[in-house]
Amino acid sequence: MTDRATAHAVRAAIRAPGRRADAHWSDRYLPVAGAAVGGALLLGPFQGLLGDLAAPLPPAPPLTVVAGLTLVAAVLAGLLQVAVVAGPLLLTPADARWLLLSPLGRRAVLTPAALRAAVAASAVGGVLGGVTLSLLGMPDHGALRLTATVACGASYALIGVGLAVLAQRSERAARILCRVAGGAAVLAVLAGAAVTAGVRVRPLPPVPLSALLGVAGAGVLGALVTAVLVGRCLATFPAGPVLEAATRLSAAGDAVVALEPSFLSRVAENAYWRERRPPSRPWPAWPGPLVLAWLDWRGLRRRPARLAVLILSTLVPVLLATAWPDRPLLWAAAVAVLALVAASAGADGVRRETGSPALRRLFGVAGLPADAARLVLPAALAAGSLTGALALLESAEAVPGTGWAWLGPAAAAVPAVAALRMARRGHIDHASTPVVMPMTGTRIPTGWLTWSLSGLDVAVPGLLPLLLGLTGAIRPGPAAAAQAVLSALVLAAYLRFRRR
């Protein structure tokens, strides 16, 4: 019996206790019949979708094409970085601890994980190829050009995942590939921002079908070569990186099953600081609230990569506005979400104290002065993110009029308050009484609902003048005035609530 057959037999034996011994023929008939009915129902809409995709499509404007392509390249590089960090050879914790360390052949154990990674990469690459085709247009040979574009996206995504698998064997190689992928994403975003800042772009010539087929053929050939290299390295693949990836997968699975997303952020935070030895500094002779706020500033200063990503993220809304100018709600939501993310980067101290309430008692600082001092850093980060994004949108003429940058300082307090509320969410209360819908009888868990809406209940209504201004409903001057008043009300209400 070959190693692959042996591994398959072992997996079948492991799963055997969960199966019924008296399996009826209907147990096999029902899944097959369900798949057949589902395929018949989806066949018509799928054929219509393929017909629409194969129809001639005019190319987008040159500036839109360049901005969209830079976003696609940045997303592809970001996904490669995620693949390097996550694995990409992922086994379940049981398989990693029982099958991987058993006398079974290493290639037979790891082949299913490699196939799963290849299928996921092909699906994501095909979608990105379709987005690229919608930007470049399709003047002729619809079905053939569509196939070649999807093959390009899938094959180059497979090459990226294959390189991630090859780099997973060595921690140094994985670190280098992660940095290369991050640098490629940064360069793509900067190139798109340079184009939208005023660089003149001439109309791009249509891509010949022969050139597209050549690029697709090169991608398929590169994917085959990478697949051969991956297949050869599976036989001697080290167990350590796979066990670490299985541990991360186990943590993610525990967070999903227990409906506890904050668990993942705590694991990532602890893993980051476990690998570093920050230098010790004496505490300043300041009042207690200022010392607590100073700790947050020091923590952000010790993570320069996070600060660089926050600065770079201000370019994303202008790229979205250039690529899809007819969807203002998309990049308006991106401005608000990025401001909330930037403010959350300055709330690590509040998040730690929520997980360990004894820290606040050890400091001996009253709650209201500490909250007032800790609001400064999230407000400054949110103001910087909003001001930078709005200034770039104004310089690219994506929004009408002038004076949009004043909305940044006017709205800074709202993301700061929302970030502190999100940092204090803590664990989800699974013991809360669910809400039963009267018409359907559906039970909605109030603990999960409260946890999800905490912070957003302040950010969405509090940033309403900003969102209305970006969508064209209000001019920038009245929007800034209304936003300043609303931010002051939100801040006063929050401090009054914390005082009580």
C-alpha cells in the first residue's frame, strides 16, 4: 500500500467512530440529489453571468485603470503576506499532532493541505483577474479573453502561494518574503497615489489578445513549475512550521466556535511582544492620568510599522474614488473606517486594562481623568487620518469645493470615543437573554449583537455630517460646522457617562 493510500486509510479510520454503522442507501442518495438539484438551479444564472462577462466591454478611463490596477496589485501582495503569516500549509491540530509526527509519509499527509491552498489561491486569483478585465475592457474575442484573464489571475496567485509554501520551511525565508510582499503593496499604493496626484496619463492602448495569451501561458507554466517544486519539497518538509500554523489555526477555530474575536487580537499582541525586548525607561514625574496616557504613546512609538501603515492607509480613499468615482458611499465609508482603525491603534492601554481590571486599581487613578487623558492619542490619530484622506480627495478633485480638510479636526473626537468604547467591550456575554422575533421565532443573541454594535453606535451617527458631505448632500463648510457641534456633544456625553 502506498503512503497516500495509507494516509487515506488512517484518516478514514479516525473518522469512522463518527459514522453510523448501519448507513442506509438514502444517506448517500440525499447528498447526491441535493447537489444535482442545486446545480440545475444555478446552471441558468451561471450561464447568464458568463454571457454577460463575455460581452464586449469598453475600457475604463486611463486614470481609473491605473488606480484600479494598483489596488488589485496591492490586494494581491497583501493576500500573499497573509498567506505567509498564516501558513499556508494548514493542518487541523489533530492531524498535525497525530498524522504529521507519525511514521506516515510526509508528502501523503501534507498533500491535502497543499491542494486546499491551491484551490483557495485559484479562486481568489480568478476574481482578481475578472476585476482587472472589467478595468481594461474587452473589445473582442470575449470568451477567449475572459478565459485568459482568469487564467492569468489564478496562475499568478498559485505562484505566490507556492512561493509561500517554499518559504514556510525557513523562518528567515518567510520573513523575507513577507517583507517583499509588504513592500510590493506599499509601492503599488504609492504609485497609484502618484498617478492620482496629477501625473498625466495617456489613454492606454488595448491589450492584444496574443499578448494576453502569452502572459497567461507564462503564468500557467510558472504555476506548473512551482507546483513541481512544492511537490518535491513536501517529502522532507519540516514539522515545526506546520505545527505552528496548526496552533494558529486552533486559536482561530476557538475564537470562531466560542464567538470571541477579541481572543485573536490578544494572541497576536502577545506573540508580537514575546519576540521583542523593548528597552526600559524611567517613568516621568507627571500626574497619574498623564502617565497612563504616556504609556499609550510609548507603545505606539515602539511599533513604527503600525504607524507607517496608518499613514499609508490615507491613500486608499483617493484610490477608491479614482477607480470608482460613481460610488461615493464606498470611499466615504473607507474614510470613516480608516479613521476608526487609526483611533483604535491608540487604545491598547484601555484594552489591556479591560482584560485585567487589577491594573487600574494598581495605578490608583480615577476613571474620568484617565479617560480624558487617554482620549488625546486616539483623537490625534483620527484627526491625522481624516485630514490626510480628505486633503488627498480634495487635491484629486474627487470632492467638489474646498475646505474639506477642516472636517478632520472637527470629527476627531467621535472616532476616539468610539475606539475607547470598542476597547472596553471585553468578552461577549453569551449568558444574555436572546431576543425572540415575534413573526419568525428567530432567536437573536443579544450578547453578540451588543458586542458588535458597541463603538459603531457612536461612530455611525456621530460621523453623519462627514458622510453626508462626502456623498454630496452637504457642502464642506456647513458639514464642518455641524460635525464640530456633534463631536462636542458626543465628547461631553461620553465624559459625563464615565463620570457617573
